[in-house]
Amino acid sequence: MMKAAVALGMALTMTVTGASAVFAEGETLSVATDFEVKTLVPWAASEENAFMVLNQAEEGLFRMDENNQPQPALCDTYEVTDDKLTYTFHLRDGIQWSNGEPVTAADFVYAWLKQMSTDATNGYSFIMTDYIVNGQEYNEGTVDASEVGVKAVDDQTLEVQLKSPTPYFLNLTTMDMFFPVNEAFCEEQGTNFALSPDSMLYCGPYVITSYDPAVGVTFEKNDNYWDKDNVAIEDAQVRVIKDAAAALSAYQAGELSQVKLDSANVVAYKDDPEFSQEIDFRTSYVQFNLTDDVMSNVNMRKAISLAMNRSALTDNILADGSAPGFGLVADGMSGDGEKTFRELNGDVSPYDPEQAKEYYDKAVEELGGAPSEVTLLVADDSVSKSVATFIQSELVTTLGLNVVIDTKTVQGRGELMDANNYQFAVTAWGADYDDAMTYLDLWTNGTPYRGNYNDDDYNALISDAKTQTDDAVRLDDMLKAEKKLVEEDAVVAPVYHRGSAVLTKSNVKNLISHPIGVPIEFKYASFE
């Protein structure tokens, strides 16, 4: 992902959904991204690009600060009961939507119920239903809204009841799924809601002035935002630039103030004073489809995972600060307070070409012959294509397995995976909060996107970890769950933990990159 930029050159005009946007001259903060922004409907958005856009234009009870800690946002104060099961949030006085109407507790209730309902298509209902009392039952239609543990006590008071103590619950409220939505406005817009700038209301630092999924999004400062005096930049934009070389050219032309470097340029710029490196809590991995004739074989999956020299990928091909994916849970994520989760669980997806060959031979015998070829589904950005080419080379060299690469847009890849129309695919997950559960509970629902994996023993580990009040037992459950998912059942093959090598113009200050949740914040940025 390319980060912040300033458009300094000639204005660039584009036609967008609902408006004609101008990439303005002068001090406009511009963030480039290598994926399209395919939707801004909160209960349909599932990609980090959409999260990034919505985070600039909307806000929840809490917002991540410069140190990646949740701080009160639309919420002014809150209380939690001694048993950690009931939260009472008090909204700020005078908070408004961009049309001047007040933001109320009922707006949160409406949005949260929407996310917990079958209307949600983003695969994120679990982020509420797993925690909120009767959330799952509401999703299944066995209780009505009045029985769900989210209530508007009055216009400025929101009460939330949890199933079990959740130490990272405030972190969850910074996510876009937890942002409020004005019910009357949303219902008036109907199926047009959030398809264009005029079909949305905004309660965050910025309002959206134009939007085209394939081209980008433009913003201007929200004059009705409660903390507008602490928003320094008036205009901002997200530009879709899939090709890393094109983004670097834009940077060199003075159109961008920050750009992500691909491996071909890291060495050339590593001594430049504008150069820096970052690491994200984001894991790129291979998802196997367990209903596919070939990938249903566990020995085939283990062979593919063991055949990948992840260190060679991160050192020689990516070369951007990314780390080898020796486990699903990213490097640096919390463990027991002394050691990280990764340090505690070790390498559950190592490189072992000899063992890979042994597993492959077993798979071929069990399948009744070697497959003539297998198809790897990937997104169409530069990095994804490089990773796919690496995997293709590793598998043919180590196993003699021929790999056909099927390149699609992010949306196209997602649609094929949702439709169960793939063998194996390169995809990714970024941590929503600093806890291993942000990864591990994704594989409990048996959906095609998650490989159709549905294992009783795995589900039991996750269920116990979610309700466990003993921290040591909870951690042990999660350590066992990762080993089962990655090492024993080989449902996924972690590839790398994403890093970024970037160049940043010296006049952009305090543009915050978060390793968890939303990747980047406009609110705190300024020009020198």
C-alpha cells in the first residue's frame, strides 16, 4: 500500500461516481493504494482500502491515537461494570452529522444491528455477534432486536452487554463496522446508500466529495466535526495506482509526497533521507479450498507449504522490510507479556524441501496420480503478481508441480473465492486488534472464502478461548489452534508478514500508519 502524498503538480481531472473530481494543486494530502476501493457500504466493506476511506469520513465511539491506542472519539466518557460485561458509553454534547443533524445513540444501535443482520455481506458480522449478547441469535433470526445487547438508553447514552469479558473491546469500537449510521437517511436512500458522496452522511474529520472504485476518493474537511480545530489539512485524496513503478514516477514528478517502493528500488533509495521502513500486523497467506479434488488432500497442502522458501521471498524479491511468514499470527503481536505470540509458538510453517517432497509423494499416491497442473488465484497488483510468480517457481522446482496463475482484480478474486470457484489463492488478513484471536476466529464458520474448513476440535479451542477468564489457559488454546490450523491441518500456508519501504517528502508530518486496524490516519497529519 502506498501511503501519503501531496499533489504539487498540474491538477488531474477524473470522472467519478456521483461527481467529477479534481486532484488539486497545492497542499492536498494524497494517499495512493494499489487496490480498488470497491465499496463504501459499511456492512459490505471488507477490504482495508474501504476501511481507510471510511475512517477518514466517519468515526466511532473511539479512535486510534498516534500511539495505536484507542481514545474517546464520539464517546466522551464510559463506565464498565466490575464483571466487565456491561459498557455504558456517554456521547459528546453537540456531535453532528455533516447535514447538521445530531448523532445519537440510536444511530449506533441501527448500524450495529445492521452489521449483525443477514444484510451484512462483508463477512464481518462475527466481529459483533461473537461478543454482543444475543448477537448470533439475532443473525439467525431466533430473537428480535429488542433482545440484543445494544440499547439506546437515551439520545446520548449507549449500553452494550457482552457475552464474556473482552479486554480488546474498546479497540473493536474503532473499526468501521462500529461506526453509527443515520437510520432515516439510510432508509431514504435505499439501495443507493453509500454509492456516491451525496448518498452518505459523515461524522468524521472529512466528508467525501467524489468516489470512483477504480480511480479514487477525494475529501474535504468536515466543518461539522466535533474536533475540527485539531484537523490541520483541508483537502485529501486516495488514488488507486496499482503499478509500483507508476507510483514512483508520480512521486518523482512531485505529485505524491509518499510512495511505497518495490524491491527493484529499495537498494537504490535505502540511503536517501526520505527513506523509511514499516512493519504491519498483516499476513499474506495461501488459502486452500478443501472441497477441491486436489487441495482436499492434506499431504498436498503440507507439501506446498513446506516447499516455499519464505526467507528468499522477503530477502530477495520483496526486500521491503517484510518478514517470512513462519506462522499465521504476525510477528510482534502480543503473547504472554514477556514473549510475543510468534516467539511462544515458534515456526509452524517452516521451509523444508525434503519433507515437502515426501508429503507430495504421499499425496500423489493417494490421489492416484500427479495433477497435470493447479491454478493459483491472485490479485492484479504488482506485489501479488510477484508473490504468485515466486510460489509458482518454488512448487515446480521442489515438487515438479505446474502452477497456472489466474490474475483478477481484488473484487474478482473475492467473488471467485466466495463462489467456491478456486483451488488455492493468495490473500491476506490484517489484524483488527493486538490479539491472536483477530486471525484465529476467521476459520470457524466453514465459508468458501476460508477454504470450507469446519473442524469441531478447532472450533472448541476458539470457543473456549473466547469465554476463558484464565489468561494462561486462553493463550494456550490459541497457541494450539494456530498449530492445528497451519501445521496439522494445513488449511492455510502463511507466506509473509507485510512490511513497507517508503519515501516521504519532508513537508508531510505526523501521517500515522497503524500496524493494526485502519492502516493510515489523515486526522493527525499536517504540512510543514
